[in-house]
Amino acid sequence: MSNEKVPVLIVGGAYTGLSTALGLASRGVRPLLVERRPTTSTLPKAWGLNPRTMELLSTIPGMDEELRAAIGTAALPQLRNGATLVDAELAEIDTAPLLAMLKTLTPAPVCFLSQATIEKLMRARAEHFGADLRYGTELVSWTQDAHQVTATLRDTADGSEHTVHADYLVAADGYTSPIRNHLGIAVEGGGKVGHMYVITFEADLSAYFEEGRFSIIGLPGTGTSIIYDGTTLTLWVDYLPDQGQSDADFTEERCLERVRRAVGIPDLECRIVNARPFALNHQLAERFRAGRVLLAGDAAHVCPPVGGQGGNLAIQDGYDLAWRLALVVTGQAGPALLDTYQTERRPVVNITLEREVALQSVSEGRILATSDPTQPVPTPREYLGFRYHSPVIRTEPDDDGSLQEDPGNPTGRPGCRAPHVELTRDGRPLSTHDLFGREFVLLTDEAGIPWTDAAAKVAGRQGITITAHRIGDELQDEAGTWHTRYGLEAGGAVLVRPDSVIAWRSRTAAGDPARELDEALTAVLARAPRGLE
């Protein structure tokens, strides 16, 4: 039995595991990912990434271009309601106002690709950066001590086993998570809150869909909806095992009947590709960390798919873990930085879970929530207006401890996502978010030369990269909004983390910028305080 040593072992090769591997590898840390399935998803599974997820993925070199190319020109899905697909009075829901509003908040698009497509893109990009992704490999057993995790892995094809030693283990092994169960971590929430049956089928329905555009057809009162992502057709059907239904109710013949009834063509030529049950779950792990093991994605939390946020939370978890792990395993941050992953993420995630559960309970027929603005669909407040709180966020004395704010009226307080502000450089437009993602970023204005000088000094002393920008000098704020949106006066400065979250700010000019920034960065990196030399 051979042995190897890796910095991070990731168990699970779907959204969560891939985003963790991608984030680590793009930062120069080569993880090992194992997944017992032979490849990434072959069925659509889920659709849609919200702008926050797209903001994060766009910081990975090459990922933004690949996703935008795959999205094409369709910005938002076509949403329609009717009695059947061929209903002559099929009502289309106008998504233009939502798109216009989002453009004021973020430069990132909404992405309505299938999970199968996105996973393939993420896998290829992670391998490009050197991640070791081993599909067809399963975790057999593992232990941990104060220094490392020791795991036994098995090749599912030939049965051979070998041992891996890792500094950290990321459990991305799904909502039943054997790793979480082995740790004895309890889960809260409502458990199974419903069931669906997902039927993937092939039929020539091109006459009823706009070419190249993602479409969702809601059939109110039927417990049914049709999803078309440009290549694949899927029917979502209510499944009621508590009322006596079973898999026997979804034979190929009965699935074909369901499809024809939903489409509205009794003799439709159709082939059933796949039919599978899908449990609607609601659970939240009591802890996201146990020693050197970190839970992420469905292993840490799971919610119904009605509002489409489960996959987004999974990718965001992976990204959030990756930048922290990269700093810790390279010695740039203290191990306590990993504790703040749970402290920050868990309360924010829980808000989205509760909204998804509420939406599932009122969404008769599984109609996409944007068809009814009164429904509790996750809104930009959840995915763009969240607020983190932890020891590595330099919360200000007058902070109210809130977990959300209106992203349309940002405050720039530490713990918030850094606001989007349109800037120009050499006459070319860009967003503040185009500056974030790879390292810590310091923003100040044309009066902030002491801050940029301090950033260079502190970065050298702390052995970490800080990129400093002066808005009004190299970057122009033609609308004159950046001071207001970041809550700064002339000469102030703000420090933004690799996840585009504000870690600290000085609202005004400082008497000793180097000292203030050094103290702030020491706390932000969860390092032990030290005196200035």
C-alpha cells in the first residue's frame, strides 16, 4: 500500500469539491480530489448560478471567459406559465426589470447553464491549474490527529488501495455525508420537506422554445414544470411517497404519459432518457469544522431546489474554503482563519435555507418564484447584501450586528461584500470587482498616498501580497460615487479580502497608516499580534 502526502484532500467531485479544488489550484496549492463516480455529472441535475457565484468564479483566470462563452447572449431565462407547453395563452414573465436592477449591483451575469455543463468546465480548469482529480476513487477510511489526516483510498476499477496523508480534509460528500456522520456532527432543520420526480426526455419541441435560451414552463396546479436548457428537456413532477406513491408509479410508460400531458400533445414522439426521485431536504450541520476536517456544500447544509440556491451555496463554500486554506497551508495566515469559515458562513447560509424552505411550502406546482414577487424567493439581499461577522472582520464600534443590508444602498461596513462601482482606467470601463479576487486589495483616493506607501511596507513585513489602488489617480470615478458607497471620507482607505468582502476600513486619513494597517492585517490573517520593528 503506497503512501503520499498532499496539503488538502477533498472528498466529493461535484460543485463543492470542484470549486474547492479550482480555488486552491489557481492559488498554487495542489489538492487531491477523489470521487467514487467515474466522471462529473452526466445529467443536468440543477441549473443556474446567481451573480455572487459568478463574481467569485470570474476571479479564477480563464473561468469567466469560458462561462460567458457557454452562456451566449441569453441573459435571463424565459419564464412562462400555462396549462400545457402548447397552451395558446402561455403567459411570459418579464425578467427585464430584474436584469436591469442586477446590472446596477454587479458586473457579473446570471448564468443558466446546467450543473453538468458547469462541472465539466470547472473540472477542465482545475486540471489546467494542476489539481489532482481522481474520479473512480473512493474514500475507504480515515483518521485525524493534531498534525494530519490519514486516509485510505480505493480505486473502484481494480480495487487497489493506498494511503494519503493530508494537512486538511474537505468533506464535500453530499447531504448524507459519511464523513460528517463519522464525526458525530448533528444536523438541524426540517429533514425531508418534500419529494419530486425528475424525468429527462428527448422530443422535438423546438417550435415552442426560443433558440439558445433557457426556459422554464410552469404548469400551475399540476405540481409540474418543464425545463429546457437549450439541449436537454426535463420534467419536474410532484412525487408523494407519503400518500402511497412509489417508483412503480414512474415506469417508462407512465413517465411518457406524464410528459405528453404536460406538453399537451397526446401522441408526442418522445424518448425517456432517465427518471429518478429527488428528495427535498432541509438540514444545517451544527458545526462546519472538527479538527482538520471541514464540511462544505450539502455535507454542511441542504435546502429545497425551488429557488435555485443550493448549488450556489455549494460553490461559494468551496471558494470560501479555498482562499483560506491556501493562506493557511502556505503559512501566510494562522490556522484560526479556518475557524472563521463556520463563524461567517453558517448564519448567512441559514437565512437562505429558511427562505428556500418557505418558498417550497408556498410554491404550488413548483412555479419559479420570480413569477410572483410576493413569494419569499432569495433576493439580492441574500446573495449580494449578506454580512459576515467573525474575529477576522474588523467590525466597527457602532456596528449593529446585522446579517444583511440593501446592496442597492451599501454602507461599506466591514463584513459586507465590497460594493460594485463603475470606474475607468485609461478611458476603459471596469468595476471595482475587476480588482478583487487574487489577493488582498487596498482602495484609497488621490489623497491616500500614505496608505499606498503603508501597504507596500506592511505587505513586505507580513510576507503577503497587497495590491493598492488610488481612485482619482490611476482609476477614475466619473460618477463620483465610490466614497459614498464605501462609507469613506477623503484620505480614507478600505481593505478587501480575496472573496471581495471588506475586512477593515479607515473612514478618514490616519496619523500612522503603517501601524493601523499592520494591526488590521494581523487580525485579518488570524496571526498572533506582534510589535512594529
